[in-house]
Amino acid sequence: MGGSCDTRYGHVGWTYALAATFFGLWIVGVRAQDLNHYLAQGDAFHRQFDTHNAYRSYVSAYQLDSTNGDVLRRLVYELIEIGNEFPRSSEQLEKYLESERLARRAVSMEPDSPDVHVALAMALERTAQYDGGKKVIHKWSEIRMAARKALELNPASTMGFYYLGLWHLAMLQTSWLLKGYTRVTEGDLPEEPSLGAAERCFLNAIEIDNRRIAHFFQLGRTYVALDNWHDARLAFEEIIWLPVAEKGDRRALRQARQYVQMIEDKQYAALKNAIEE
């Protein structure tokens, strides 16, 4: 009798355990479906340039999985776009700093993902606008490292090349006195910035993705800095025929049309000043 009772309760325990396992798997499956739902919803809003609803959808995904680097990366992009809606202000800086914090978390969660390193470079580029002195060089050095890491993980990372090109332009626009002081106190820059290197970076980015307006825009800026008005015009004219794929593309399109007209009118000095703003 005793043995019979032991066997009966053993089966009950096994049944409960099995049910709990299936319930746990069901919960995991439901959470995964909800996560994919919010990501797809956010992606749809992003394509419609509906930044705030995209952000809300990604926040819902984040609440389901706060360690998912892909979710964090999406949040970074939308936070930057929300920050872009503000004029230069403490509110804008707050959004940019939050995007940087999430980007760093994404890198710590998924260090082997090239996309999260690109997201970090993007966030750092925004917060660098609020830095001064040696902090600017430090911030851009980190951007360069993030871009190079993205290319190490994915040699076809078009945005890796893009941010490397931006590093060259940013360093060339930095005061030579500040760069000289940094060299004396902390050593040389990792490489000598040059317009030729910037041009190669943007051309590499375009070779991989020739539909992204930002690539041609920065290539055009580089040619203006090189006084290469013919190729600058070609780069800016190319933008006019490209589809608007990102929220910031409309502004770049307006500027590209303006720059083409300035080249036609030979307003070279004014154009040089315009691209440095």
C-alpha cells in the first residue's frame, strides 16, 4: 500500500513539473511573439517617419527584453530623432545623452554586433556637439574606434565607412592649437586626418550602398573643402534623384539643391562657409 501511494504521488509531481515546463515555454513563446510584434510595429512607424510612435513601440519591446541589443539600437535611433526636433538646448542634450547611454548598454550586451557599434558612433556624434576643448577630440576618437570595430565585425558596414569619413572631416575642422595641445599632453592622433582619406571613406560607403543620401552629402562637403566644384556638384545633384529614406534626408535634399545653385552661381566662398555650419 505504501509503495502504491508513493508511486501515485510521484506521478502527480511529475505531471505538475511537466505542466510547469510547458507553461514556461508557452510564456516564453508569447513574450517572443509580443517582442516581434512591437519591433515590427516600431519599424513600420519608423518608415513613416512617425518617430514618437516608433519610440513608444520600441519602449514596449524594451520592457519585454531590456538586454536585446537590437531593441536598444532601435531606441537609440529614435531618441536621436526626437532630440533633433529640439533647437540646441538642455532638452536636446538630454535626449542625446540618453541615446548614448542606451548605445553603450547595447554594446555591452552584444559586442559582436556591428550595428550596435554604429549606433554608438551615431549617438556619440550627437553628444560631441555639446563638448568643448579636448573632450571633442576624445569623443571623436571614440567614434572612430566604434566605426573601426563595426568594420572589423562587418567589412561591408557602410555606416562604418561613413563615420570614419566624418572623423577625418571633424578632426580637420578642429583648431590646430587644440590638436597641438592634445599631442603634447596625450600623444599623437591615431592617424593623420586628411580630405583624401575622407573622400575614400565616403566612396567606399557609396560603393556598398549608393542609395543613402547622407553618403553623397558628406562626399559633396568633402569635395567643396577640396575646391573640387565639379565633383561636388555631381555629388549634390545625385541626392536630388535619391529617395527620401530617413527623416533627416529632407533637410539634406533642401541643402543639396541650394548648394548646386551656389556652385552654378560660383558662390564658392559662401558655399564653404555653409558646409561648415
